[in-house]
Amino acid sequence: MLKRYHDEGAPQADQPLLAWAFHDSVHKIEESLSAALRNFPIRPIGWLMWALIFPLGRRAEAPGDRLSRRVAALLMAPNEARDRLANGVFLTPCENNPGGRINSYLSKAIMAEPVERKFLKALKSKGIEALDFKAQLDEAVAEGVITQDERSLLEELRTLTLDTITVDDFDTHELRAASYYDRQHKDPHSQAA
């Protein structure tokens, strides 16, 4: 991580990413080493190595919340640091590439954020009573909270969000391996003569 940071000219914007990666790596190394020493087969030697390696106890902490929020803000907005981090990653939006689809949705989500905030505020304070999302949008348009174009944007954002979080759904029967039960209960008429 340091080499990449140095090779890219040590950009100031990448410092939170570097700090997060450093804290995360050191914490994971310390955790792994600690686990290995705890499970060392010869306990006294494990204790001795623990005392030599960690004379003051474990000190490395996982990245803090403040740093994680800074990194999250960098990753959730189009910027050079994010582009450098994603360099070489396949981000073409296609059906088989959820990462590419999510990346392409980012600009729409950013564009819709103020509209969404305005809509949610109206849901809480203006008394929009519909329970269905589309009916809520209709009410918001009727009350002049959002325009028809903003309604379309929010509908599209909802569709993209559902596409992002929806997982494949398989029937249990499709997933079941050919078990003894299945072989015993085959339809005799489906077998070839």
C-alpha cells in the first residue's frame, strides 16, 4: 500500500485510504499472531513468545469510526482518489457485474439525494398518508412537494436500489440434491421404457 501511494505521487486525498488500510492491516496481523500464539501446541513456549512479541499487550486497534467515515465519504462520491483506487477494476455495468451496475448508479443516487431528502422530510411533516411508495409519490406531486420529473427520478432510484439489494431466489426443490427421497418418489411414467 505504501509503494502504490508513493508511486502515485503521494496524493493528499489518498491519505485517509492509506491510514485506514494501515490500521486495518496491522490490526489483522496482530489478531492473527495473537490467535496463533494462543493455540501454540506447547503452552509455555506460546506464553514466552507472547511476552516477547506483546510485552505491553496488544496495542493495534481497528480503524476508528471517524477515519472509516472519511473513507466512506471518499468512496461514495466521484473523485480522483476513488478513481485511483478503482483503477484496473472491471466496472462495466452489465448484468453479470453487480459492482459495475452499482458504480453506474452512483451518479443517479447523488443527483437524487436532495430530492429524496425533500421527499422524506415531507413524509414526516406534511402528512402524506399513503403506505405504498408509488402512492406516496403521487401524493407528494399532488401537494407540490416534488415535481413530476423529481417523481420519475425517485422511482428510477427505487428501481436501481432494489436491483442492487435483490439477491437470487431459488426454490428449495431446485437446490435439493438428488436425495434418496427423490429417487424413491420418482414418477414411474417419466422413466423411459
